[in-house]
Amino acid sequence: MNNQNYFNILDFGSSKLRFSVFGGDLKLKYSASKSVEIENNYPNKIEIFNDIIKKAEKKISKHIEDIILTLDTTEMFVVQFSLNKELNSKLNTKKVYQSLILEVRQIINTFYNQYEIIHIIFDKCIIDKNTFYQLPQEIKEIDNIKVDFKLICYPKILLNKLRKNFNENNINISNFLCTSYIKSLSYLQNIDSENISFIEIGLKKTCLISYEKKKLKIFQSIPIGGFHITQDISKIFKITFEEAEKIKRSFYSSDTEFTYQNKNQNDTISVNDILSKNISIDLLKKVILFRIQEIMDLTYKESNKYNFELNFKNSDLFFIGDGSLLFNNNSFHLKDKFEFNALNFYHEKDSQICNSCLIYYLNNHQIPSINKKNQGLFEKFFNYFSK
């Protein structure tokens, strides 16, 4: 992938393409992003990406042939299971673990052959009755080992379609990575808390990623996202989807309180081209609030199906993703039965997403180490959940 000492990373989002080129010195050489229409299919998106590539090649004076591609999909499949081995001969940790990884791949290929593994995540292991939360390197002789894994898998039909479409445009995809997971690992290092949950609201999906003592405990998604908020506004107020999207986006830079309580407020919204629709601001806020509440409820209902034992009361919650921009400056009083310690909005830049991918790639599936950043943007969002 590292052609001519460059790392080329594309975040293939549903509503935006983000592309960054990093040099062999790991410094950013080029970065660009482009919004795409929701209805655009893969060939149309790749055509837009080709325009970005031409500008990048001109900037770096190199031809781009290979990319690392990050994406999310509502069709992802997350599975967790354990492998237990009684060894007839003495083997070191590294060799045993490598053999287990091969077995994991064989199991998925045999029983879930419509999926391809994107990430194999080490959870914990028990070696000769001793428990480890990181794979120990110093053990040279093992009699028994049990390893717990979490796997993130994507449909083969989707990945093969992407490979084909990019290959037809002379671009090879060297690696696929899951955007939500990669971003959460990166942001995790910037937050001074052991128990952290992320909710990423995307276009047509929402992901819950929860860590306990910096270890991944939950990774689940539901097929509802920002698209459905816009769709609700469009249907209820009988306006076009484009008009509804403009209204929703106007709240990205507002300072508005969303609550179930009826309050006499003179809230205004600056969407000049559709003010003639005589939309009730109070009703509009409730439409958005109800859908946000549903996203929250369904996300955690899905996690409870798997009997996860996670103490959300001691967990900080961070909203990420473009669909979460509603939480940027606004206050949401949700019916919160999980009693999060704090609710926050994590401000992320397009180049930061690609940088998270680079760090993950270079660390060979290890949690990246990132310098601490100013946390001031989060403070205004603490304690907005009402009981």
C-alpha cells in the first residue's frame, strides 16, 4: 500500500468523502473532503473521488494507485466467541496466538462465509489459569489457553463490489477498516476516563461503542440515523427532503433546548427560504427530540439483547459523527434510564478521521497513542440528561 512512501486513506462515508495523503515521514501532504448526494451510488461516488485524486496527485507529484478504505455499513456483523486449546507440546505465546487467529478465520469462512473479517479484536485470555487483558509476550511455555475475541465483519458482496468499482478506476483497495471502531480507539486516548461510551449517528445507522477500563465491551449498530430525522421533518411538515435537511442543519449552529416540557419560548430559526411554510418551532423541536430518543432507546435495547454487563452510571458518553452535530451547542433533555456520568459532543475534523486510520494501520491493530487535546469543547454538554 505504501507506494512511493505515501499512505493514501479514504473515508468512504455515506454523505461525505474524506481523503488524506501522508508521507513516509507520516506528515500530512494533502487533505480534501467532498459532500455527496445521499442517492449517489458507488460508481458516482468513485467518480467524485477521482476528481479529488487528480488534485492530490498534482499536489504530491505522484501517481496514486493504492488506498486504505474506511467505511461503515448497516450490514456489519459483530460476533464474539472463545477458543480453548489444550496443547500437547510446549509452545510460546506468539505461535499459539497466530494459530488461533488462523482458526478464527477458518471458523468465519466455514460458518459465516458470506462475511469477511475486518477486525479481529483481542478481549482477554486465560493461560494456565491466569487471566490476562493484554496478550503476554513473556510466556514461552503454555499447556492450556483460552482466548476471547470480538470480530467486526462486513458482507463479502459489499466489499467485492467496492473492489471491482475501484479497480475499474485503476485504484486498488489494500485494506478495509471500520470507521466507527477506528475513530473510537483514537478518541479514547484523548479522554481522561476509563469507562467511555461513544454514539456515532451516521446517515442511516447509529453505532454504540462502549469501553470499560479502556477495553471494548460493546460494539452494536441499528439501521436508524440522521436521514430518518430529516425524513420525519419532511413528512410531518409536508416539505421536500432538501428543505427538511436545511431546517435540521440550521440547528447545528443554534443554542436550543429540546425538552418534553411545554415552554413559552420565542425560539427562532434562520432558514429564510422556507419561512413561508409557517412551521411551528415547538413542534419541530419535538419531532427531532422524539426521533433522537428513539435512536437512544433502540441502541441500548440492542445492546441488552446480548446481556452485556456494563455500568453506564460510571460512563461518560460522547456523541460523534455528522448526525451528532445536533448536540454541538444544543441541550437535549432525554429520558435517560442509564444514568450516564456526563453527555458530551466530540468535535472531530475530517483530517483527524483519516489520521486515526493511519495510526491504527501503522500500529498493526493496536490501540493508537495520541497526544492529549483541550477538552473545553465538552464542558457545556455535561449533565444534560434529565431523569
